Amino acid sequence: MRGYARDMEFRRLGRSGLSVSEIAYGNWLTHGSQVEEDQAHACVRAALDAGVTTFDTADVYANTAAEAVLGRALSGQRRKSLEICTKVFWPTGPGGPNDKGLGRKHIMESANGSLRRLRTDYLDVYQAHRFDRSTPLEETMLAFADLVRQGKVLYVGVSEWTAEQITRGAALARELQVPLISNQPQYSMLWRVIEPEVVPACEREGLSQIVFSPVAQGVLTGKYRVGQAPPEGSRATDEKGGARFVSRFLRDEVLERVVNLEPLAGEAGLSMAQLAVAWVLGNPNVASAIIGASRPEQVRENVKAAGVRLDAELCAKIDEQLDGIAVLRS
């Protein structure tokens, strides 16, 4: 059992009383897929040793295997010291007609499956992984409300919902007295699509962001270079899914600009990854940034972004370097 690392900092999630670590550990594309289980456990131990208390996964990751790996990795830890978050929406299991979406049957069955795999009696935050246009929102929110009443879920969140969807969901949550407190979007220096509408909507409705891909699938670490093959073992070489997700950033004009961030990181005394994570944490509506890792040393490096505050001059220089490259609208 591990205590809290002094350097980790915590933020309240939305208007709730729940605090989360500024750095969260996530296992999308790694546990049960890209990384062997022993290595996955080593990464989780590194996160715990660094003071990370917030762990994020989803039932769809490696078709439920990622949840099972995380459950085993966290076994023996003091449950009250952790915030365990998972998600529901995408197809899982054998792919039957009710093995997907946000209908009541799938939500209830998925929640029970996640609890079993994660070896816990309750989920701190249960998130709708996408918006389900084929199911009445009232049905979805009532199912989440019932899970809260049953004590299986403490708080509710969403992921990659639009501003209008968040506003509608928040209205129903208030009516049902359900604590809807978070949104989980992609967000990085290179992908800023939540800034114009989603962040203002969340601020109005009392939600915070738990952001994923703060280093843009590894591109903002500077590991990818124009004219060079991707490093062996990197996300771009992962044919199980990682290569597809990172491909949008592997354009020469993007990689050339990213290289220009290296002197800025050096001036700030940060690695490129630390600079990227600290940048997303500079948004006051961001409560936590999710990092993934295939090696423990990646965890130990990235968590050092906790508590780092970038000054306005440095942020302006970053914006200047990425002008015309950063995606502002999807």
C-alpha cells in the first residue's frame, strides 16, 4: 500500500466534492493489447508511487481485457485512496444487438461487468463514452441515476459530447438529482476543438474536463521526425490501433513545427512531454490529464508536469509556433 507523493496536486472535478489527481493514468491501447501484463503492472505501480490516484479505463479497451488488467494491477491497494473511472457505449462481448450503445440493458449489464473486472464494489466516475443518438437521452440518464441510487456509481461523466449534448444531459441530471460532473475529450496543443463551445458549456453546467491524449499520441514528445521512420515500439508502429489514431498528426508540416517547441521546453526546464501535459493543465476547466505509458519511466517523467504552471509569455510563444497547425474545430 502506497502513500501520497508530496509533489502530486489535486483538483476538484466540476462543482462536486470529488478531488482527482492532476495526472491520471489511463490504459487505452496499452493494457491487454500493446503492453504485456507484467509491464502494465509496473506502469501502474510507477503511477501509484508518483502519487497518481485517478485511473481511467473503458470496457471497450481490448474488448474488456484492459479493465481486467487494471483490476489485477490495483488489487491490494486501499480502495478509498483511488478514483476509478470507466466508460460504456462501444460494442463489447460477442457483438449482439444490445452489446453497444446507451440503452438501459447495455448500461446495466456493462456496469456490472466493469465492477467485476475492476474488482471493486463501486465506480467513482461512470462515463458515457459517446452520445447515443439511437436511444432517448431520458432512458440513458435514468439508467445512470439508478446506478447511483444503487451505490454502484458515485458520479457520472460523459466523453466527447458536444456542448449542446452536455447542456441537455446536465438539465436531465439536475432533474434526476444525478451528479454529472465531467467530460472526457481529446485535448492538446495540437487539438483544441473543445475551447470554443464545450469548455464554456461545461463551465456553465459545473463539469470539468478529464482530457486524453495531452501529448497528441506521443507526437508532442518530439519522437517523430520528418523523413525518419517511427521509433520501434512507438504508437505509430502499433498495428492494433495506435497507428491509425496517431496518423493525423504525422504530417511533415506538423512535425516541423513540433521540433520548434524543443527550445521552449528547454528554457522552461521541462521535457517535451512535461511541457505538453503542463499546457493542458493550464486550462482552468481541466481537472486532470490522462497519460498512458508502455514503460514505467514514461510515467515517472510525465507526472512531473503536476504543479507546473506555464507563464503567459511561454504560452504565447507556443501559440506562435503552432499557428495554423493546431486544430481549433473538428
